[in-house]
Amino acid sequence: MASRGGGGAALCSAGCVYILVAACGGASSACSAGHAPAPSPAVSVAQVAMGPDAATAELRPAAGRVAVGARHSCAVDAAGRVRCWGANDHGQLGDGTRRASATPVTVASLDGVKGVAAAANRTCALTADGKVACWGEEDGRDVLRPAVIEGLAGVSAISVEASRLCVVLRSGTAFCLGTRWLGDGAQEHRGPAVLAEVAGMHDVAAIAGGCVLSRDGSARCWGSNRNGEAGDGTREPRTVPVRVPGLDDLTAIAAGSDHVCALRGSGEVVCWGRADKGQAGDGTTAAHHLAPSKVPGVEGARAIAAAGSTTCAALASGEVACWGGGVLGTLAAGTDGPAPDPSEARVRALSPVRVPELRDAASIAVGEAHACALTGGGAVWCWGENLDGQLGTGVAGSAGGLVAVTEFKDATRVAAGDAHTCALTSGGAVWCWGDGRRGQLGDGTLQSRGAPALVAGVDDAIALAADAEHTCAVRRAGTVACWGARIPQLGEAPDPAAPWRAPTEVPHVRDVKRLALGRERACALLTSGRVACWGEDALGALGLPTIARRGRLTPIAGLTGVETVAMGAFGACATTSAGALWCWGAGAITAWAPRSGDDKPVQEANIVKPAAVSSVRDAAGVGLDSLLACVARKGGRVACWDTETRALVPQVALTRGDEVSGLEDAVDISRDMVVRRSGEVGTIQASTQGARWVYERVAPGLDDAVTAARGVAHACAVRRSGEVVCWGDDGAGQLGAGAHGRSHRPLRVTGLP
């Protein structure tokens, strides 16, 4: 008897005992063939995993994963945590309870996950270190929290179902855990579940139900084969893998209940096995296809998924095409027979039909009566049945059309440019949405998006800042990565206006704690408590004695113990731990005057060199807008002044008359926007009578904000729950809520982890 992982015991995830057996590899009394039914099909994970009964995914890796069970859904966020939503009567959500949730909840005590798979009422996760943890219904028991399968390591891919778990090891071998059709030459093992090696396989790349995909692009299948799902042209039972003839260029494989589909390198999809419900996608209802046949009308596919009698493909165009007996009611156009009611969860389609309005799908997950897609930007969209809240909209109910999942609510900060918005999550990921024509979203494209897109390659951000057309993140190591256009640069850039589509590290900038941005200039709060600036200095914003473009990092002389820093259109300010307020630069555009032979006119006499505002000794924060400077004081009061008439460092002391009327509990300030201790948000306005400055509440109904940011015509806030809401103009999708108009009330940003 061969063994792996230290022996045959302690391989179960919930206290049961599994027996380890060797692959049989041939016919014998112990490896006799039979006609027992095959187990319910499986779910394979490489990019995405799915299935109520089964599903699989493409081989190419992805930043995010999504999985669908019979009545629940799960996704892996950018921080490597699993969030699940929907039914929980068998512990499908892995949070230690049986309470269903129509919004994502975090799976308990599980991180470092790179893939997740679901089948029926069970879910398993594959971790970055090659281990497997499962929860939900398992062998008649309910496992409410993830339990690691002890002794199983070095796993690179998994296939999970209600009664069988199969894994691919990094060595290329495959093992299955269960009692029937394990691919080891035996039809059935009596007694406890066993871990058996799939016979004759040493170069496996992926596994789906009773099929393996080899690294050479070929497929081999086994099982009862009653409907030809082995693909070898027969209906004879196969207890060991047999090669599917004619296929040698496969990149992905997916298994439904009694059919299999595979993705070829050309982007074509072929299917075999049961076909009476349209599983072949060829417009017919033949009982079965014993050999692979091409699915017409599906070209350029890049991912596939199957479950039950349904298959879906994500196409290179970003569209999703589905066919078979469980295609969802939202795909009514193109289904056979009379046009169905879109509220119906299951509709048969004998030929592929497109999911309406879905244009950015990178991978898909198919369930018993609902499905989900992962977009290129990392957002999750679902459609179909929603009785258990499996669409993740926050409300359980009848079947629905395409909706964004009410996401995971762990934002800690927002930053707003002119027409784009970015959010920082607690795990260090950054998501952006809105105007992307200048690379502002950092997703490698120049496309605008109305839903959050994951910023490529940033998973360790600790701070975030945005200006008109660019965004920068401070990373855990103290470096700065920026994306967009007109980015502050060290040294002379060939074209400062050229967009950076993806995050690019600013060279020679180190030990940064926080950041403030202006157009082509930046000031960083360093871990030493000092402030250093770089970039364009046409208005003295770098705090230098002379005005020029500076390619070097320039510390502000004499300024130490800094806690906050802000940059406006013409200058910058900082507050210190001692309560001091320092400012430098120009107070207004009217300070400019022509300089001989220079196309950037500046009168240097009007530039304020770094200096303390002598009348402020209790500063807690500062906000700068075009002609307005405001200091939030430690007691919660806010004082403001007009920088056009009084300069950036006012020569006349600030008095009670400069304080904002009725505002005594400010806890956060950005530009002219204030968050109050109560959680409401407002802006500071010049008064036409009485007090010089007044507070005006915005975003009615918002009473739990912790921080806020404003663009030119929109604003966003992070709520105490970690949810992000936005309001204002949405012409470029900067509200992230799919409104594409204008909203005076705060709208929840959908698709944000």
C-alpha cells in the first residue's frame, strides 16, 4: 500500500478517517469494472471555480477567484481572504454559524488563499502554500468552519464535489478522496473514504470531475460513462483514465453532471457526453455525443465553466455565452421555444446565448440556478435565482438580472481626482473607478469604468492620494507607486503628460508615510516626521528659495514632527504633533506676473516661503482648495481664510471671526469637505451675511462617515462599516454605482472588496 502525507489517517477535514490506497492500474478482483452511476460532477480551480454539482476553470492564473455552489457563492479578495454569501444551512459560508447572508461574510480563520471551489453545499479553498481547507456539507456532516485536510500538501489544483475531492500535486500526479470512481482502477471502495492515486497520470495540469487535463494539452477521463462522458467513442465504464481522441491543444476543461466541455488553444469549445438538454450547444437534443463536437458560435473563448446541464464561456470580447438545460432566465433572448419570463431561474438554450450587458468578464462560475462572473477589473457580477441571497445584493428574493455583488466592505480610505475615485482596503489593495482615459484607474488600460477595477500589482498599500488625473499609493516598504497622467517625477521626464496605465514606482523616493498631490508635484510625509517635496515648482509649492522644476527630493527646511500634509492648487500646508501649522507656495493665481522670456509667468515676491501660521497652536489637520485654506483645530473647531486676499500664510492673526459658524466637532478635513463626529459630511462655504464662513451639510442620509474626499463635481465617503458611498456627477462613472447621471444622495459603490 502506497502512502502520501504521512499515512492514511488524519486526511479528513472534519474528524473522519480516510484510508490511503495505491493506484490499481489494471483489472483484478479488487479493480473490477462496473456500471454504478458516476458521482456528482466536480469543481476545478485554477482561475475560477464553480458548480452546484460541478464546474471547472481555465489554467491561466488570475488575481481573483469566484465559486458558485447550489445556493451559495464565494470569492477570494485581493488580500487572499474568502468571502461567501447565500445559503448557510450546512455551513456553506464557513463563518461558524448557520445563518444565511445576502451580503458577503468572511470565512473564519482562513487567509493566503489563491483559489476557491464549490459544489452542492460544500466549499474548499486552495492556499498559497499548497494546502486544502474545506467547509460545508461533507459525508453527511456539517463542517461550519474551514478544516485543513491534514497531511495533504503541495497541491496546485483541486476539484471538489459533495462526495469526492480530487487534487493535482505540483509533481503532476493526481489523487482523489472518496469511495467511488477515484480513477485508481476500482469502481468502489467499501468502508471509509480512501485517498487514491489516479492511475497512470504524472503530468496533470488540472482536474474536473472524472477528467484530467495533461500538460501536453490532452484530456483523459474515467467513470460510469453511461452517456459517453469519457469521450472515447463508447459507453463502456472506465475505472482508469482513457484518452479523449483528437484533442491535443486544450487549455481548460469543465465537467457538468453527465457532460464535459474543453477549451482549445484556438479559443474553440468542444463538448461530449449527455446532450438531451442542449449540453452540446449545437442546436440539437441528441441523447448523447460519444466524441467531442464543436460548439458553434463560440470563438475566442478564454475561460469555461460547467455545472449540471449548463456550460458557459467567457469570450475575448468580455461577453459570456451560455448553453444547456439550466441557462438562466436573464438569457431569454435566443433560447428555444416561447420567450420565457426573465424571472424564471432555469431556461433551456440549445445554442449559445449571450448574457445581456456583461462586457468585461474574465472568468465565470455556474451554479444550479445562478451564475457569477469575475470582471477584468476584479468586480463580481451575478444573475439568476436569489432565494437564499446567492446573488449577493443584500436582499434575498426572486430571480434577478445582472447585478453587482454587494461587496465586502473593508475600505479604509478614499481619494478623488477630477472625475475618478480610488479606495484603499484594509488588506492593502486599491480599487479605482470612473474616468480612465488617462490611465487614472491603474488597471493597465485607458478605459473608463462605472464599477471598481483592481489596481494591478498593488496589494500592500498603506496610504492613498489622488489629483486631477493621477493617483499614488504609499506601499508598506515606504515607496510610492503612481498611475495616470501628469505624475510628479524626479528628473526630467520625456513627456510628463504621458499616461502611466499601471502603477510605476517613483525612483529614489523612500521612507514615505503619507502623501499629498498636486498637478505634477507632490509632498511626502516621511517616517522621520519631516516633509519632502518633488516635481513642478512653478508656484513655489516645493518650498524652495527659487522657483524652477526640481527633479530632486527637497526637504522643507525647519519643519519637523509633521503629522498631516495637504497640497492645494498653488501651495501646501502641514500640521505638526505640537499643533503648529506651516504653509508655503502661492495663495492664488493672481500672484502671477510676467517674467521676461518665460512662458510660465511668476512674480517671486508673491511666493510664500515655508513659515508657521503664528496664530495657530492647536492644529489637527488642514484642507486646501483653490482659494481657501482651513485648519481643523484639536477641539473640533475649524478656521478658514481666503488665500487670494490674505496669502497662504496670513499676516493678520486668525480670530474667532474666521471660524466656521456652527462647526465644533470636525474629525476629518479634505479640501473644503469636513466629516463631523456624528458621521455627517458637509462643505465649508463663504457666507453672504453674518458669519464669514458657514457649514453646509451634503449627502442627506449619510450619518456614519469616517472620512471623505471630493473631486471637481463628485465626492465619496467611507462609512464606519467600511462601505464606500459616492454622490454628485457620474458622467465618467466616478460614483461607481452604475447610475451614469447625477445623484444628490449617496449611492453605494458596488463591486468593491
